[in-house]
Amino acid sequence: MTFPKDFLWGGATAANQFEGGYDQGGKGLSVPDLKTVGGVKLERRFTPTVEEGVYYPSHKAIDFYHHYKEDIKLFGEMNFNIFRMSISWSRIFPMGDELEPNEAGLAFYDDVIDELIKNGMTPLITLSHFELPMGIVENYNGFSDRRVIDLFVRYAETVMTRYKSKVKYWITFNEMNFGAMDHGELTVLGMNPNDETIYPNGAKTNEKVRFQALHNAMVASAKVVKLGHDINPDFMIGCMICHITSYPLTPKPEDVLKRKEFDLLFAKFVGDVQTRGVYPPYMTTYLEKKNIFPVFEPGDADILKAGTVDMYTFSYYMTICITTDENANETGGNLMGGKANPYLKASEWGWQVDPIGLEYTLLDLQDRYNMPLMVVENGLGFADELQADGTIVDDYRIDYMRDHIKAMDSAIEKGANLIGYTMWGPINLVSAGTGEMKKRYGFIYVDMNNDGSGSLKRYKKKSFDWYKEVITSNGAVL
């Protein structure tokens, strides 16, 4: 195996998917706190207020808020040396725009970070992981209002200064490239779906406002990168891109061209800006032709150039195919749709399993950006079964991870500067897409059901000891 001696092995989470305690410690409401439970064939609803008798999974999640010492001890037992988590903006600034932070929220993260360090882990903190404060949504329409840039910078400065000697690795926005798509308008950018000034006459999307909001968010990210380096020059600050790698379904030139255009718009645009500091020509042309090029305020171009990231981090779960043939079979279970690859198998949720695609992606990104890379989300959601004796045999997850770790090793051997791997959901958590608990990731089973019932007791899966051995051997024993 070729993993470097200082390779970072661990797991990744998001506050809204496992923290719970949504109304404790002075926390304000965030966007996920108003998203109902869903399912494979049931879309989650976003409600203007908390509806009585409706289950909102993020309110309790798996209650890491009260179980963090127990959970972190389990991560330490697996020999994690890094742990990716997000800080909930609304736990620090409940409405998002207060002048002074909520000390109770900071104290909670003080304890969590100290516990991680005590158990041998360095924290990797995401500042915004699909959990914008509802105050930002309702009072500003998210990043469509430029005032939110400075509100985000104030929040980032608060936590970066607080943890400047304890946290080295930071991510500004989770899967920011979803902001280029209509389903990222609320989740990433905080555009209020109930505001008729943005969505007149029942409109469901507003591309012009979206790209302005995305521009503002990229400016905010660049400002935070520059600020972070001023606070501590040793900070490693990254973008985070949802990299749904795509192939043309056929060698037909029309399929190849359509796939290229999809890849540039979805997978490359935001990463290009955050790593290079300029809008790429292909995107400038696209936006100008549609008359939706965002307004650049004086200084924006310089801010983007000065605030480029130190590392490229990304999520990788599956690949899709692109074609001009509208009758080709669809894939299921992911936000980007796409066509099914006849050479790949799919999970219960429709995600096609493709470890070779991860190797391809790493080589593609290394060639394009030539900077440190980190896979910060990768994993298999499955309906694990808890046996009567308290065991969970998840060989399918071990097989999935083994194949993807082999792919990472092969990419490193071919020159990819991969520095870390944080598997998604090392402990069962709420699915972002469906709000389910049934779709389980990771090495630790939590007795919690889709309706919120359950004891919250933790159980080690078979993959727990397997991943521990992988880490202990630095990837040599799979």
C-alpha cells in the first residue's frame, strides 16, 4: 500500500443530521429544523413553522448533543486521527445576525473539540453544512442579500478565533456546487421559498437570483479563507464539492459533449472559482448568454483572487451517465438524476456503486488543480439489521469501502496528492435526502427509527473492527 505515513483516517458528520438538541443551549432554528421526515418515494417537506404532530428528524437526530463523550470514545477506539463535523451557525448566533455570540453554544463545541483531541483526533470543521439559520432565510433571503456576507464572516471569525490553536482543518461551505442548481437555492444559499418577491406567481426556482446568491456566498467564502489565514497562517482551508462524476452513456459525440457541459456546470464551476479565484470563461459565457451574470461589487474580483483555498475536498458516492436519449433508464436515489450505467450495480436507494470512478475522479482533480485532495464523504447507506444478540453483519459495507480504499491507493500510486479520507456517517445519522434513519451508514448502529422511536443505544457493527484494522495498518490490511 502507498498511503503516506501521516494519512488522515476518520469519519464525517453534519450537526443537523446527528447533533439534536435543536432547542437547547440557546440554539435558534435552522433550515433542517423545518424539514419533515420523508422516504425513498416520499419527498421531505419544508414547512414555514414547526407543525404540531409532524416529525422533524433533526430535532432529536441521534442526540449527539447528550451522547458526544460516548460517541467520540467509540471513534477513538477505531483509531480515528481526524473527525469531520460541522458547527451549527444558529447555535452560535441563533438568528444569524446578532452582534454577540451565544456563549452556551460555544461552550458545547469547546467540550466536543477538547474531547476529540483527548481521544487522538484532529477536528475538521465545516462552517456551513446545509444548516443556515432561519433568521437569515426569513429576514434576508439568504445570500441573495449581500449583508449576509459580513454576517457569515462574523460567525466564521468568532469560531476560527476561538479554536485557532485547536483546529487546523476547515471547510467553508459543504457541497457548495449545489448552489448552482435549483435544489440548492434553500439548502445552500438560504433563499426563502415562501417569499413572493423571489418566487412570484408560485414559481419554484429563480435562476438569476440563485447565481447572484451563489456569487455572494463565494465572496463570503473567499473572505473567510483570507481571514482564516490572518488568524492562523497554518490553517488548511478547503472548498467542498459534491463530485457526482459522470460518463457519456455512449461514445456518440452528442453524449460526450452533453456530459462535458454537465461536468463543467455542476462539478467544476464552483471548485474552479474557489481554487483559482476567477470565473472560468465557459461559465462567464453561459451566464452572460442567459442574461443572469451576477453583479460584481467593487473589490469582488480581488476578494475571490485573494481567498483561494489550500485544499480541494469533495464527496464521492456514485457515478451517473449523461445522454441525449431521453428514453434511457434513469438512476434513482440522488439529487442529480442521471442515466443508469449498464455495467454497474445499484444500492437499494438507486446509487450505482463505482470504485473505479473514485480513482478516475482523484486523477482528474489532481490534473486540474494540482493541490492536496481529501475525500470527506464516501459510504454506503443500507437497511442494516440488528440481530437478537446485538450484532450487525454488514459485509456489504466492508466490500464497498475496501474497493474504494483500493481505488484511492491506486490513485495515490499514480500521483494523486490525497491526504485524507473521512467516511460519511461513521455512526448512524439522519439521511439528508430522505430524512430517514433506515438508510444507515457507518460502523456504529443507533437504535433509532424513522418516526423517532428507539432507545438510542449504540451497537458496534462488524465493519467497526474492520475499519479499526484498516486505520491501524494505514490501509495495508483490507
